[in-house]
Amino acid sequence: MLRLSKKADYALIAMKHLAVRGERSSSSAREIAELYDIPIELMAKVLQRLVRGGLLASQQGTRGGYQLGRVPAQISVADVIQAIEG
């Protein structure tokens, strides 16, 4: 059985959330954390790792947030775990 860390699990939740919302839509770390009852600090760290891994793009400002860095079909579960776990 494959066991995922909390960070990897939260990363998959965030990626699914953003994929369902659509490629042009963005969400804040706070929005995702509150929706899934995840600590905001941990979600922010997870999202930052996904940005560094090239899976997400981030934009600052009032209309900022996180959005997918690639087309959803080009992102695998392995990509997400690799970005989080190294």
C-alpha cells in the first residue's frame, strides 16, 4: 500500500481543486485551506513547493492566487508527489 505524507495529500487536494475550477481560474491559499479544513500555513508551503516544481503559477495582488502551470492532462500524480517529496 502506498502511504502519502500530509503534504503530498494536501498537494493532490489543491491540484484537483484548481483543475476542476478550470485553467483560467485562480484560488488563494486561504480559500483552498478553508474549503478543505487544512491549516493555512501548511497549505501556503505546499503551494509554494508546487510553484517551484513548475506545476502551479502564482500571481500576487488583489486578483492574484494560484493556478495550474500546465494543462491538467499533462500533470500526473507522480509529478505532484515528486514536487512535494523531492
